Amino acid sequence: MKGLIFLEMLVYLIVFVVGAWVYSDAKSRNSSHPILWGIGSCLFMIVFLPLYLIMRPPKQPLEVRRAPVLCPHCGKYYESPATFCPHCGNKIND
């Protein structure tokens, strides 16, 4: 009897963890309605989990930001790469 209760609790835990993972994955991928994907995968995992894995949008690549560079002419920072300083308009030598 205790083994059956443990197994039932384990199934509920797995369902909750899968639903939480689907929600967080959908949210990180900017999917439409991540809460509905999470709830749907909790309630109807056999349908919603494969649907989500097939239909989920691709991950967005991380945007690489470069450190600002100091203009030797005016002393203000600008975003690299640039040919001319956006503040003073002088040509920047690399």
C-alpha cells in the first residue's frame, strides 16, 4: 500500500516538473502563451509535450555586445565598430 502511494506521488512530481520545465522553456524562447503550454503539459502530457517539442520556436542567439571604446579626439565613449566618432565626427584610427 505504501509503495503504491509512493509511486502515485512520484508520478505527480514528474508531471509537475515537466510542466514547470515546459513553462520555463517556452518563456525563455519567447513562445506565445507559455503558461498555457505549461498547464496543458501538466494536464494532458501525452498530447501537449510532443506538440510543444515539435512546435517550439528556436532559441534566440545571445547578442554579443562589445565594450564601449573611448574616442581619442573628444574623450567620449562610442560603440565599436565605428569609422567615425558619433559625437565629434572625427575619423577613428584602429
